[in-house]
Amino acid sequence: MNEAGTPTDRPEHPGFREAFWYWLKLGFISFGGPAGQISIMHQELVEKRRWISERRFLHALNFCMLLPGPEAQQLAIYLGWLLHRTWGGIVAGVLFVLPSLFILAGLTWIYLDFGDLTLVQGVFAGIKPAVVAIVLFAAWRIGNRALKNNVMWLLAAAAFVAIFVFDVPFPFIVIGAALLGMLGGRWLPGKFQLGGGHGAADQHFGAAVIDDDTPPLAHTRHSHLHLFKLVAIAVALWSLVILLLPAGTLTDMAIFFSKAALVTFGGAYAVLPYVYQGGVETYGWLSGAQMVDGLALGESTPGPLIMVVAFVGYVGGWTHAIFGSDHLFLAGFVAACVATFFTFLPSFVFILAGGPLVESTHGDLKFTAPLSAITAAVVGVILNLALFFGWHVLWPEANAAQPFAGGFEWFAALVALAAFIALWHFNASILHVLGVCAVLGLLHSYLLPL
């Protein structure tokens, strides 16, 4: 210890087994969305175990923020790779989502098989309006960070109009925003500067296994041959699984979720409209109301929120009875695994291929102007998503031809308002909000039957 009470002794490099058990534990406790998951890793790996220094942790995080895909899971892959080479990254990334896959598959089975029970209906009656508030709060939170000037506001408004009025597919919005960001970075660089991110590395918790001054490890050095091998293996694995799948629903899911994985800039909320367009409108794997229910389940389970794709896959496999009407559980579970595999495979490639390039320099990452523009556009997309979910929850009997058919759900509106106030004004955790709203839904369902 020094005079300030900071440890000066460097911890021993953790063994693979110790790291394995940590990543498995993280997969079961990673609640709270990206911010909560990153906070859990920071507290454990930087502050308590001191496996990595604060600056190296944030440097890795900044890289993950530039990529499509779930940044918290990608950060776990990066740190696992940094500590224990390629297999360390694979184990960390797989264990980050595996518990969530099994938990979500079990809950989806209960939802589909016992969804008519008053108990289940009551829980969802409270959770669904809470989801509307959570998505609206996400739009406000991201917008508060990203919309720093009138150009960013204009991009967000344009994205909202594009998807809400003209039904422009989400990938085209991402591509358009990125192109505008590239141009804006040249012409108006001050308007397209990336925000402060998750904070500055202004604290020190003692000597770390991988510290600020730790020389580059052998496996972190860039190699063209290693990069070629990695990409070749990933493409071969992707192609092999596609070939092994029976043609039809499962191959459609494989291709669709592969594309979805490449447009998840801005987090899960941003890609949900794209998943909705494909899952509901194009392929008919589930209904719009079921999509809201799936997001409610995703919010209440550990793992990245994009794991809602497992719900979409499960419901699609079940409703299409891909293995016959006698094997619905197997159909749902296999489809959930397919959706999960093809959604997360690119994340491993991005990190394991890009990590050595990032580790070769600890300077600031470049080309952030396109990301700034994409993040601004994502705010408009998420606002559209909040309105879409709100429409389904507040007017459950409505449709495109009669957008306000049926009665207005005053109970759902009041729950959504209370949930938003709790999140926005009282800084309540998402899990607490979902729990309270589920109880309110149960009370409402039994006192005033649905």
C-alpha cells in the first residue's frame, strides 16, 4: 500500500479456470443493460481483482462502442482475449450469453404454453407498459448524450421521419447516416465530434495484471496471417452451419440475423425496428404484440438486450412447427439457438480480428464522425420504436386500417407514465421498475379481470 491506501503489489495473472468461473458468473448476473453490465465488469475486473487497468479497460470499451453489436458482450470478449488469447475471448463471449439463452428459452416456453393463464396475463399487463417507458427513456438518455448541436438534432429528426413516415429499412438509415457523418467530419468537424463516452480514466486502483505500461503481449501483435486464418474460419463456420440447416424457416433466420448483427449500431433498441420489420412483417414469425412481450422478457433476464432475438427465433420455430406439431419445444429451442448463433458470431470476428490493431496503439481511435451521425439517427429510430410499442399497448385492438380502434387502456397509460417518472426523475433501476409494474399488473388482473 502507498500513502493513499492504493495497492502497489501486482496481482498474479489469473489462470484460465479462474477466468472461466468469473465469466460464467457474469453471465448469470449481467442485469441492467449495457451500462449495468459494463459497470459490473469495471467493478470486478478493474477495482477488485485488478486484472486490467482503468485506462486499458476504457480503451477497449471505446473500440467496442465503434462496432455494431452489443458493446458489453464485445468488451467481455476483448478482455477475455487480452487475458487468455483467442480461447479466452471465445469463452468469455459465449458464457456472457449462454445463461440468458437457456433462461429466455424456458420463459418463452412458459409464455407460449401457459400464456392464457391469468397469472401470466397479469404479469405482462404490468410489464408491457413499463417497456414502453423504458424504450422512451432510452431515447431520451441517448439523445441527451448524442444531440449536442442542431446538426445532430436534424439527423435524428430525419431518421424519425424516414422510418415513421416512409418506412425506410433500418440498414439504409444507418448507411445514410454514416455517409453524412463522413462528409460532415470533413466539412463541419466541430459538429461531428464524438461525445465523452463512458468517462475519463481519472482513477487508479493499484497495479494491475495488464497495466498502462504493460508491454504488448505476444498474442496481441497484429499478424496478416492470423487475421486471414480468423476470417477464413469464421466464414467457413458460418457457411457450414447454413448448409447443415434444413431449408426454410431456419435458413431464413440464419441469413436474416446475420444481416441484423451488422446493423446493430447504437445498441439493441436501435436494431429492434429492423428485427420487427423482418420478424413480423416479412417472415411472419411472430406478431407485433408478441414482439412487445419478447422485449419485456428480454428486459427482465440477464445478458444483452439483443438476446430478444432468441425470443423471436423461439416463437418463429414454434408457430411454424418446423419439426412438426409434436415437437414444438424442440423447434422453438433450435430456432432460438440459430438466432443467437448468427446474431453473435460477427461480434467474435470483430473483436478477435480488430483487437491486435487496437492494441498496437493506445492513442485515440479515428473515424468517429460516422459513428456520431449514426448515434444521432438512432435516437430518431428509438423514438419511433417507443411510439410503435406504445400504440400496441395503449390500443391493443388497433390495426393499420383503424389505428385507434378499440378502447384506450388507461391502466397501461398510467403504469407507463409512472415507470417513466421512476426512471427519469428517481433514477430507479430497470429491474426494480419491471418488478413493481409486474406486481401492479397482477393486482389489476385479479381485482379487475382482463
